[in-house]
Amino acid sequence: MNQSLSHLHYLDEFLLFNSDDYQTIKDKISHYLCPHQFDVDEASSLNTRLNGFSFGNSALYDLKYSAAVAITIDKASPHYLFRFNLEGQCKVEHAKSQVLQSYGIMTVTHPHTQNRIITNHRCRNIILKLTQQDVDTQLCKMLGYTPAEAITFDSGVPIAAEGLNAIVETLNYLCHAYYNIQNWSFISASFNQYLIELILLKVPSNYSQRLNARRPKVLPSYMRKAQHYVQQHLQSQISLADLSVFCGVSSRTLQKGFNQYCEQTPIEYIRDQRMQWVHQALVNSHSSDTVTDILLQNGIQSMGHFSNLYKKRYGCLPSETLKMKEV
């Protein structure tokens, strides 16, 4: 094993399963990693071993196949999967693009996106699993606003590339700490946040330039007032006129401020904040709650239009989020 990945051997201590049975392998990988379709030419000759552990809402795995397999990741998966190749090769296909992943290469599969992964004999990957919700939350904190489009990370990046060595070192420390530190669970949540922040800063993405800007924008007081007002009134109708009066500036100044500091119009900002609020309400709903009840309680009148916007943002309809909560 490469010296830069020296502490990952601690994963050997955390065996989750080791099986030659096709159905067991399929069910276990779906449970630990993501829903998927799984094909192999000779199921009887296949052996699969998975080691790993979870921390916060995330997990780190060491996955090894003894035969060539083809995996199709379901669009329902709400996770980012960062893969670091240790042995063998695999081809990661998405839409019209594909990346051949060999030793020392990192690939990324994104939530609510269908990907096909074809491995060769004895492919072994370290896989970091992060939830979309945790990544989105940290991205919003670092940007200072809710972005209009989802973050997309580059795939096929060498782990020796500038910046990625810090992530590898952090994964090394994670394995070392999980193995050696008692009561690790008490600090795992804060470590999870740090790791996601590091990934947002170091893995190239469509937000890299904004995240790595030398001087972050300092919000003027009227913008801080506006954001506070929006958060306090998401369950009711918010007009630009009322917002302007509360902030003590003209509607034109407020519009320019949102465009400059949030890269959104005030209406887009309010809509995205409300959407995030509704998403949390769906995730935290009770068994008796319905989608209609939740949308009405959060000030949504045009349910069809909102559902289309919600699907564009989260990759599924509000009703599907509620169903996933019930599973």
C-alpha cells in the first residue's frame, strides 16, 4: 500500500461482511453503500469483502471484489461516493462521460444521478460516503447563501494532485483515531463537518473559485437583516416591499444587494430558503403528515410548480422524500 495511505490498514479491523453469495453481497452493498443493480458473469466465483465504519452521518469503507462486476447506482441514492483506487481498475460511466480509474485515482459519484461502475478482477476501492444534506449544509455556510445549482465535483483526479493530499492525510488520521481514541463518537460529528469543509475546498468543483476566494464577502447590515427576516417568516408570504421597509433600504438597493452578495434575486433567495425549510420538514415528518399538509403549513400555494422546482433541486418529488422517510 502506498505510504500516503499508510493508516488505512486500520480498516482491516472492522469487517462488515465477507461473502461468496450473490444475493447476500447485493443486499449488503445496498444497505451499507447505496441502492444499486449488481451483475456478474459467474456469481458462484464471486467473493466480496467490505470493511469500514460510520462517523456522524458519513462512513468510510474498504471494498474488494474478486471478480469483474457491473454496478448501476440507483438515482434514489442521496449520497456522494468518493472512491480512491488501491488495486485493480474500474470504469465509472455517467451520461456521456466515463473515467477509467486505476491506482491512485479518485472518482466521485453524485446523489440522485445514475452511474455505472464496471470493475476488473480484484478491484479494491476506499470509499468515502457523505450525505447530500451534510454537503449542502456546509456549502451554504461557506458561501453565505443557498446556491442555485447543486455542487458537481470533478472526477478522475489523481490523489497526488495539489490539495488532495490533505484529504488523504485526513482519512489516514480518521482511521487511526477511530481505532485508537476511546469515545470517538463524541467528536465524530465535528470531524465529519471538518472533512466535508476540506473536500469542498480541495476537490475541484463548479464552486471552487467562489469557495477559495481570498477575501470572503462581508454582508452589509441591511443584508443580514434581510436574511434574518426571511428565516423568521418562511411560513408566511414575504413581499419585497415589506422586506425593504424592514431593512430600511429601497427595493432597488435590496435587489442589487441580493444579486451582489447572494448571486440571486430576492425572490429566488426566498424560494430556495423555503424549499430547504420544506425539505427538512419532510425529512423530520411524522407518520400522519401528508405532503399537502406540510406544503400548506410552509406557505406553499402552487404545489405543482413547487414540486417541479423541488425535484430539480433534490432529484425527487416531495412525496418521494416522504416515502423514503417512512422506509
